[in-house]
Amino acid sequence: MHDPMDFRGKVVLVTGGGKGVGRGISRRFLECGAEVVICGRQAPATLPASAGREALFLACDVRDIEQVQQMMVAIVERFGRLDVLINNAGGAPYAEAASASPRFSESIIRLNLLAPLNLSQQANRIMQAQADGGSIINICSVSATRPSPGTAAYGAAKAGLLNLSRSLAVEWAPKVRVNAVTAGLILTEQAALHYGDEGDLAEVAATIPLQRLASPEDIGDSCLYLASSLARYVSGADIAVHGGGERPAFLDAAKSQ
């Protein structure tokens, strides 16, 4: 009986796969036997690895379409195929919308929306020519569906990425499935920059129904499902991986009265 989580012979590209969420995703696919390619502007100090197997790093600024095209050519030359693209690279520093420069806002949109679109276009060309097509997974954020003060352009870009996922799922079917993972608060090496020190992290975690921040591997497991045959009829979907979301503020306010 075929194991749907056996990715041996499959080629997976994880953008920004050298750290944080991307590293967790990369590690989970390596554990399941996939050939994993990661990309970024600079190589990580260590590559994601499992059982003696490492990810392949290719230098690429995903905002540069020529570099993206060159990377896709290199992947096909090396492996002959591309089965899964995970658009993970993204993010934004804190910046108030009232004072953020137009250039800053454009750079955030370019990284979090236009880059995934360009990468998906390139991947789709490869996958459409494959007998078994392929799977594209866009890593989105709860910032797409709730207010995102301090990262307004980022939230807007991620909202656009959700809609893009649904549109591409229609355009590129039936050969290519396109889905989104809406990630909640995640415990990475940079979590303190967003959520504060250990004590603050505990208070933040307490606001989540499952009482903890997600691990990068939690996101990776969701990607494994979406890329597997278990999700063969899942396309245009948005899977929320946020531990139950956020407890409504009015509940605590009501208790205090």
C-alpha cells in the first residue's frame, strides 16, 4: 500500500527555506524523502538536514524575476522536474502606515505578493508539462484576515496572496493544485522581535486557544498534507493553522465588569 507521506522521487522548492518557518517546512519534507531545494539571498550557516540528507541551496533574490528564472532552469537541469513549490519567503518590519515611505510599501508588496506570483508562474510552466502536474502552496498569515497595525502593507499583500491562490487554482486546474496556509503566531528564532521576551511570549501564548505558539514543523505538516495525495481533491483552499485563532477581546472585558 502506498504511503501518501512518502515523497521519495519528488522535488520540493521552499523559498526562504534556510531559517524560521521555511527551515521547519524543509526539514519535514526531507524527513519524508523529498529532494528539497531552498533559496535565499544568502546561504544559511547550516542547511536543513535529516538522516544525513541535506537541502540544496540556490542563491536567489525572489524579488528579481531574472534570478527566479535562472533558479528554475537550474532545478530542472539538476532534477528534471519540480513537484512542489512552497512560497514561504516574506515578512515585514514594523512601520506605521502614516509615515511609511512609498518605496518601503512597494518593497513589502513586491516580496509578499508579486514574488510568489512570479515564482508560481515559473513553476506552473514546469508542472503543466509533467504527467502528474504539481502542487503550489502559499504561506499566508492571519494578518490577511484581521487588522495588521504596524504591518499594514504586509497584511494587504497577504490578503492579496489568499485571493491569488484561489484564482490560480481555477486557472491552472486540473494539472496544478494551488492552496494557502494561513499561519498564526509562530515560535521561531526571531519570535522575540515580534512578541517580546520569554514572559511576554507566555502571555501571548495564553491568548491562543491551544495555549502555545505554532512551531515551524506545525506549518510543515500542513504543507505535507496539501502536497500529498491525501489532498488530491483539495485546491483553492485556505487551511488555517493558528491554534484556534485569537480569543475575542470582549470576553475578557466582560469578565472584568
